[in-house]
Amino acid sequence: MNISVFGLGYVGAVACGCLAKQGNRIIGVDVSRVKVDMINSGHSPVIEPDIEELIAQGVQQGCLRATQDSDDAILNSDVTFISVGTPSQPNGSIDLRYSKMVCEQIGTALKKKPSYHVIVARSTMLPGSMRNVVIPALERFSGKKAGSHFGVCFNPEFLREGSSVEDFFNPPKTVIGADEERPATILREIYKDLPGETFVTSIEVSEMVKYADNNFHAVKVTFANEIGAICKNLGIDSHEVMDIFCRDKKLNISPYYLRPGFAFGGSCLPKDVNALLYQSKVMDLEVPLLRSLLESNEEQIDRVVSRIVAFGRKNIGFLGFSFKAGTDDLRGSPMVTLVEVLLGKGYKVSLYDKNVSMARLMGANQSYIEQHIPHIAALMCSSPADVVAQSDLIVVGNKSDEFSDVVESIPSDKIIVDLVRVKKGKRSGNNYFGIAW
């Protein structure tokens, strides 16, 4: 394909070399005469393994050149990648001035072009940036309409400095955000020979994916360092601990625990977080990330309380209130905390959980209910239907199989607050709400 790349920094220069290697005809664009001249002389403007050779090869074969002329680039390409910088501002927001400038240049050039063109933004931008900044700028300066006269995609890059060429040709995934099929199909064609799964999604999801990735990477580094600090103080080999930790692909390095929903609970997680925080305090060791876990968990409970209160319904029913479906364990259950907060605020509450009902009669959990939360026993119902009949707002608290059908049958005049996404996708109607989705 004929592709132009605006911005010849780490992302743009690597894209130029790698796309040319794939057989595309590439025009690099930058305001810097130095970068343009370096590309045209067969040299890379950035230091990165293998990119110097790829750029030299592309220029030698006549499939890569660079220019400062935006009109030249747009009129002689069918697809444009935007790879300019989006630096942080002092308040933490993203500075989109370079993106706006490039969109002005691209839009002005598009005004002179009669044929369809696809603009692909790769620069990392907060969700809403494409919708509120990039697309309006392109439309304003081109006098054309996105979706009719030109296509727009957001295509986040997942390149690591020091291995960006390797990452380009062996991506962990390819994410394409688009409002329509035509530009997404063209972009898929460009990436068709690359390994890894391709996801075509909304523009906003594709913008957010990059932030989810990088913030999780930051969490992992900080977590490992805090565990390492504790191990160091205890005389334990932290690398051996984390090596064993990383071997667990079922829970630790896996999608498990990475589905947005309600707060964590149970007899293990709160207890073990508290124990490690206590040990850190004994050693006068600051572990801000670990310390924030319980605070953030409590905040999730507060979000649900606020959401329920905002609906103004006074009769609240709970379907499932053990900390996990398939168990009768109420120890450390955030659902119990939620119930008690609402009771304290004067709400009328009814509860159903088949496992807890069994425990109340004969299980080992009976003593816990009687000793710690005896008032909850009086609120239990014998069936989901009883809860629904007594309530005008129903909270789904765990993913018990029986609740999926129950949710579908709840009358539309009753509010449903689903904390666990018991059914993938939204239930029809305007009375169904999630807490973290």
C-alpha cells in the first residue's frame, strides 16, 4: 500500500522501516529537516536495534522516502499514520498540540484530494481524544466528513524501546478502533501477515487499552519491588519468591482476578493483605501500593452504596451474598458489608443465597452467622422469586448459575444493579446497571 507516516520519532521511524520491509511504499513526514534528511540518506533518526538496516534497505529499494511537505505525503498515499508525541503537561493531562497541528496539515491536504483516505492515529491519547479533538480537527480543516469522505482508526502501538522492531513484527496483539468497517478492513490488510490476535473494537476501547496495559505494567513493577523490599528485610531471596509466583499461570499470570466487578473478600485476601501490612509496619517499611489495596477495596463498596442510594428505592433485594458463588463462606464478604451499610441507612433488605441458606441450617458457617451477623439470618428468603417480589431494586452479588435466568425475568419497573456481570452483554431495557462496566 501507499502509506504516509507523520512523526519520525521512535514509533514513526520504526513504522517507516518495518512497513517498508513488508513491501509497502512509505512517505515519512516530519517538521524536522534533520530527521527528513537522515531518512533520505538511508539513516535512522533514532537509535534502535535493526532499524538502521531496515531504513537503509527501504531507501535503497526505492520504497521509503521522507519529506516536510504534507500535501505531497497525503496526495501520494492512501493511508496515513499519525505518530507524533503526546507529552504530559504539569497537571498530568496530555498535551495534544502536536496532534492538532498534524490534523490541521492532513485536513488541509485532504481538501485537495478527491479520493478516499484513511487516517490512523497511533499516538497514545486518553479516551475521547479521537472523538473530541482529532476527528473534529480533520473535518474542520478538510471540509469533509469522517465516515463519508475519509476513514479514521485508532491503532495503539505496543512497542518497547530497545526491542521495537521485534515487537512490530511479533506483536502480542493488534488493536484497531473504528466506527465503521471500511477503514478497519484496510488496516487489517496492512497487518494481515503479523502474528498475534487482532481485535477490532470501538475507538474509545482502543484508546483505553493502551492505558490499561501501561498502568498494569507500572503496578507489576511496583508490586514486585514492594515484595522485594519486604523479602530483603526478612532475609528472603525475592527473586526466588517471584520466580515461583510467576510459574502459576492459572491465577497469578492469567486473566483470573482481572474482570472488573465488586470488591474482593473472603477469608484469605483481606487477612493476608493486613498481615503483610503489619509485617511491613514492624520493619518500618513503606509499601504504598500494598497499603492502598484495602483503601481502594473499600472505595469500591462506597461506589455501590452511592449508586444504590442515587436510585431512591428503599426495598433492596440481594441475589447472592457469600463472597463467591458456590460457597457458603461469609467471612470477609464485601456483600455482607454492603448489606450492613444499607441497613444502617434505614433500607429494607431481603437476601437469597442457596448455599448460605443451607449453611444456616446445617453448615459450618452457621456459627459464624449466629455469632457475628445474626440479624442477617432474619432477612433471608427461600427463593429468588421471594426477593424479587419484596424488592424494587435487586442487587446481583455473585455469579451463581441460577441468577442468569432470574435477571432476564425481573419486571422492567424494578432496578437491577449487577455487580458481577452475570450475563455478558447488557440485558434489554433501561433498568439494568453494572458497577464497573
